[in-house]
Amino acid sequence: MVWICLICEINCRQELHLLDNEISFNEAMIEERDQGLREIEEQIGEANEIFKDLAVLVHDQGIVIGSKIIIVQNRNIYSLLLFATKFSYSFCLYRFRHSGR
């Protein structure tokens, strides 16, 4: 009976060690993904600044642009805004799910 208890205890310790390793790995993955999300967030902010600067440049210099180029730019801006909206939602959802609540 004592041997069975010792074997069970050894098995439990091994399982706990494996679970600790898995938790450490998952925490590292979460941190890595969180860092990646912060970098993407920063890049979106930089892209936003570029679009603002471009808008000021076009407005201040009174540049006349052909309608086809404007349509392409509008589609690009729409795509960027759509991406930013989806990213913001995903980022908030990710933070909420991993906030320990």
C-alpha cells in the first residue's frame, strides 16, 4: 500500500511539473503575442499619421488628382480603416480574455 502511495505521489509530481512547464510556455506565448499586438498598434498609429500628413499636404498645396487615383486612395483608406477597426476589436477582445476575469 505504501508503494502505491509513493508511485501515485511521484506521478502527481511529474504531472504538476509538466503542467508548470506548459503554463510557463503559454505565458511566454501570450507575452510574445502581446508584444506583437503592441507593435502592430504602433504601426497603425504611424500609418494614421502618414495619412494625416498626406491630407494636409494635398489640401495645403491644392494638388489636383485624377479621379481614378482618388478612388484607389479612398479604397486604400477604407481598407486601412477596416483593418484598424477589426484589429482594435480583436485587441480589446484579446486583452479582455487574458485579463484574468
